[in-house]
Amino acid sequence: MATYQYRCPDCGPFDMTRPMGRAHSDEQCPTCGLHGRRVFTAPMLPRISAP
């Protein structure tokens, strides 16, 4: 599962968890019900130290 970030025009950012590659361009805000557009962010990659 991946976490995708959206931005509601009234409430601001919110996250939705979906299977990888199954994100929609907009989602309904869980707080107010308006549709928020997807925000593209850098992937959350773990930092691995060099051997």
C-alpha cells in the first residue's frame, strides 16, 4: 500500500492510502467532503548507510 497526498481547497492537505499505482487525480476530503486534487511529492525512500 502507498500513501498519496491530496489538497482540499478548504481544509488543506490530507493523505489517502491506496494500492500502489491506484491513486486517483482527486479524492473526497474526509473532513468536509469537497474534492481535493492530488499533490505530487517526493517518494519516501528509506535511507541506507553505505557498507
